[in-house]
Amino acid sequence: MNSPAVGHGIDTAARARSAALEQQILADPPRFRVLTGERPTGALHLGHLIATLASRVRLQAQGVEVFLVVADYQAITDRDASGDLPGVVRGVLLDYLAAGIDPQATTIFTHSAVPALNQLLLPFLSLVTVAELERNPTVKAETAAAEARGRRGMSGLMFTYPAHQAADILFCHGNLVPVGQDQLPHLELTRTVARRFNARYSAGRPYFPEPDALIVPTPTILGDDGAKMSKSAGNTLELRATEDETVRFVRRARTDSERHITYEPDRRPEVANLLTIGAHFAGTTPEALAEEVGPAGAGRLKRVVTEALVEGLRPMRARRAEAAAHGPEYLDAILRRGNARANQIADRTLDEVRDLMGMRY
Ligand code: TRP
């Protein structure tokens, strides 16, 4: 059911730590600053919504300060800049607003507009070894993929991306990063960079926090072909889809030949997927939903999921329409405001880093 790593000591400890963090968030939300984000490579879809956007909206509602990086420099780690990068970035921004991200409360910014953040990459690179970069799960996966393709090689930007990600998180002293269970190692290098920077340049009084991973549920959502939903597989339900497209997505989704509906993700992944989607929007659990539908079969399951999904996406569609009606200037203004705030914070951090490093001239 889960990856072999689950149940491993580190994961158990991380889960316990996450549960404790959830309590602390409720007790004292201003203590936390979340940084997360995505590469602007296309429109966000239902998989993003359920796996990542929903938890950001929840943290925002709990009063935690959230920073979202639209990581445009990360979009060019393995490809040329998209022909219409500004269009993709605006699309992601609309997806955020539709999902319920409040630009008054949450800072949304793009990498490329925040020079001081990017400059942090240089001191950070001095604190990590090539072997450590090579051990990063994404870098490792990219190396393997390049080898499978006959080794076209990896860009230097891809290789250094774990250190860049540390700059994304640490420039604003982010101390909480929501991750899926299988992404725990992604934060390790950031923690290492913070620890080494503090030890080397700020021994008495740690300057950077060692950010914690907040493990959030990130169920894998399948596309209408039964494979993991992803843009490259062409099987997504985009958040910007119309109601008709939403209905058709569920109609097309696969089920299986067993009549009685049960939640068995291993044995019945397609049915489990529909249950996960339906439960997410109905505010229940897949198990409870399976119990409810049970003998009524796949037809009934699809009707229930369609209704929950259409209802759940309706307010998002309304927010999107409202934001879009303001025109592109409205989106650009949100980004300009977010970038201004990110720059203010990054400039200050870089100044303090220069001071600590004895590089203030
Ligand atoms: N790498 C993330 C993605 O692929 C995006 C990202 C960039 C990020 N910087 C980050 C996520 C810092 C968490 C923290 O979508």
C-alpha cells in the first residue's frame, strides 16, 4: 500500500513530529512561515488541488503566513523557457486564486524577480558537496532518466537545484514546508545548509531556522486513463475545466467489474481514486464513502463523485471568473505586490548574510 520506506524509523519520527507541529500551528500560527510553490510548466489540475493546494489554503485559513514561489528558474532546469512563460505564470496565479489562495494574506512571487534570493545560492553552494547534491532524490532521478535516454546530460541548474530550493525557503526564514510522505528527503539539504551556515557564520545565535517538514496527505490522483494524473500523460482534469468537462472526466474514468464498491487502493486503484476524489470534496473519508455506496455499484459511485466534484469546483470556478474579469493587469498587480514584498525580505536577508560573512563593503 505504501512505499517500503514507510514504517521506517525516520518516517515514524517525522510523522510524530508532524502531528506535534499540527498542534503548535493551532496554538500559535504566527510562529510559522510556510514556503512552498511550483514550477510554472502548465495549468494546475485536480491532482495538484488535492495533493498540495488544499493544504496551503488550510494553512492560510489557520493564520500561518504562506509564501508561494512560482519557480520560473526551476522551469528551465530541464527545458527551454516555454514560449509563453508569462501566460503560464498568469495561469498558475489564476489557479491559486481559484483554489482559495488570498493574495492579501499570502505572498506570491516569481524567482526571477527576486535577485537577492538568487544570490543566496552562492554562499549556499559553498556549504554543500557535489556528492550531497548527487544524492538528492530529484537529481538522482534526473541522472537516471538522462542515462536511460542515452545521456544527453543534466543542466548545471538542475544539478544545483536542491541548493536553490534552500535559498527559496531560507530567504524568508521559512520554517515549515508542507511535503508528501515520500518527499521527506527533499528538505534535508535545506536543513543541512541552514545548520552549516549557522555553525560557520553565526555560531552563538543561529541565523537561519532549520525548517520542518509538515507531512500532509498527498493522495495520488489518477487521470481518466487510470495512470497517475499528469500534464505529460495528457489525462488531467485541469482546474480551469468547464462543468461539462468535469462531468465527462468522471464519466470516462475507469472502474472495474466488481459490483460492490470497496476502498482497496492496492487491488482496486481506479475505484479507490474515485472514492478519494469524491471524499475530498464531500468532506468525508474514502472508506466512509465506499461504505455509503457499497452495493449500489459504480454507476452510483460516479453520480456521487460527479456531484461532489461539480459542487466543490463551483466556488473555484466563480473565483476564477471574477479574477479573470479584472483582466491581466489585476494578476500582474498581485505578482508585482508579491515580488515587492519578497524583494524587501530577500534584500534584508542578503544584507544580514553579508554582515555575518564579513562581506559588507
Ligand atoms: N520543486 C517544486 C516543484 O517541483 C517547486 C519549488 C521550488 C519548491 N522551490 C521550492 C517547493 C521550495 C518547496 C520548497 O514544484
